[in-house]
Amino acid sequence: MTHQATPSAASSGADPGRQVAQLHELKRLVERIARRAPAAQDAALDEAARTSEAYDRAPPIAQRRFDALAAESAAWAAAGVEALLAAEGKTPLAAAGRLADALDRTLSELAALLR
């Protein structure tokens, strides 16, 4: 039996800063759907840059956990956005608000993993 290390997202070309920026963009979209004022985009770009730097300094186990959480979050966030958009003008504002809050918590968790 051989043991092969799972390739990291960094080696497959994934950029943690870009992942965070994409989650922020999803959050901004969901906030608009929920009729909330979206957060400033400049702050999200700054956070994405800081995330890339912190990721490079983080131990491999923290990088793998970050990669897993970012991928999982992107999947459920995309599914949530699709469901909201499929509502065809009957978007439940409360559901959009809960999705925005969940994205906000996830972004905080991702940042905490790299501290």
C-alpha cells in the first residue's frame, strides 16, 4: 500500500486571496438581493491581499483546512445564490439575509484560520 499526499490547492493553482475575494463578491450580491447596503469593495480587496500573504506564512495543516473550508463555502454559497435567483422576483429577503450572514461568518472563520 502506498501513501500519496493529497495535492494542496496552492499546487493546483488556487489563490487563497482570489477565493476570499470571490466569497466577498458573492456576499455583496446576496446583500443586494437582501436589500442591505453592501460592504465596501476596497476593504474586501485589502483583505484578499492580506489573506494571500498570511496563507503563504501559515503551516501546511492550516493551509489545507483553509482550502477545504473555502471550497465547501463556495459550493454552498453558489447553491444558495442559485436558489435565490431561481425565486424569479419572489426572493425571500430573510433567506438572503441569512445567507449573507453565513458568508460573513465564514469569511471571519477563514481569516481566523490563518492568524
